[in-house]
Amino acid sequence: MAGFAALVLCGAAVAQVPPPPPPPAPVTTAGQGVITKMSFDDLRAVYDAAGVPYETLTTTDGAAYLAAAPEGFRMFALLAGCPDPAKSIDCEAIILESGAWDRDVTAADLAVFNGHKYLAKAFFNQGKPAISYTYVLTPGVAPEYIRSSLRNFVIMMKGFGAFDWVPGAQPQDKPAGSFSAPALDPAVKLELNTSDLPPSGH
């Protein structure tokens, strides 16, 4: 007898334990459940829900990415691990990348930053310092984790852009370079100057 039927073993009645229920099926929608993959529409939905204006641009490889300026800091978001990068559907990872600061630093300086246990890593984008952070979705993450990651990256950009981590640097009141630009107006096309290089996908 299936379910909770009693079995008689060696004269003792033992209740049969039902199998555990199956885990909830992962979803690819950024608004509910556990996220294991994302589409570009999902990524835009996260920005829309947060009220962050953005512009949709395209890399030289044809992949779409979001260009925004939360709190005046240039930030790019693009998807990786997509079966078809041109379509950005069922992607396994998100790359967040800062714009590039118009600041002269050395490779040794960036090594100092990367020596800390920060999630973001510094690199040179066409000779200018920038940071990036990649996180993988496939293990399964909650929607709030994605929103928190976006907020944390803005905090990391602020910390990096202060450049007080550079040996011998003087404290600054605000970040120097392109990130001192005002926040992006959704009604105005984003004008990328020479310091706001397109994302490298680093």
C-alpha cells in the first residue's frame, strides 16, 4: 500500500516514510523564484524595478549591454555564458564593469587594490583604470542577491574612485575623472567621453 501504509517487519509495525517533495523548479525570470539564468530582458527588468535610468548599447561583437550612471558613476552591465551572445538568452553570468577613470596609476598600484579581498578586480581598459565584477548564476541565486550585487558594485566604484588606496595618495573629497559626471537623464542620450570607454567584458 503506497503512501503511509504500515509495513510489518519482524512483528513490528513500521510507518513508511513518504518521499520528500521535489525542489522548486528554477526560473529564469528576475522577479521570482531562484534564478539560474537570465535574459537581457530580465536584466533590464532589474534596472527598471530599481528606477535606474539606462541606455541599451552594443559591443563591437554585437552583444547588448546596459550603460547607466547610478549616483553619477558610470556602470556597465552585460551578460556572459549565453548560448548565443547576440541574443542574450539563458545566460549563466552577469558582468558589472565600471567606466574608466581619467587617472594615471601604475600596474603596481592596481596590484595593491587587487591584493585586498574585494569582490571587484581592477584592470586597465585601454590604459585607464577600471574595475569589474562577475558573478555566476547557475548555482541559483535569489532576486534580491542580484539587486544587492548592483548596489554593492556602486559602493565598490566609490571606494575605488577615491584612489585613497593608492600608496602615498592624498584623500580626495570626491572621485576624480569621468565618474564625477551627473547621473544619466533617461531623456538624454548617454554621451560617452574619452574616459567612459565601452566595457571590455574583462
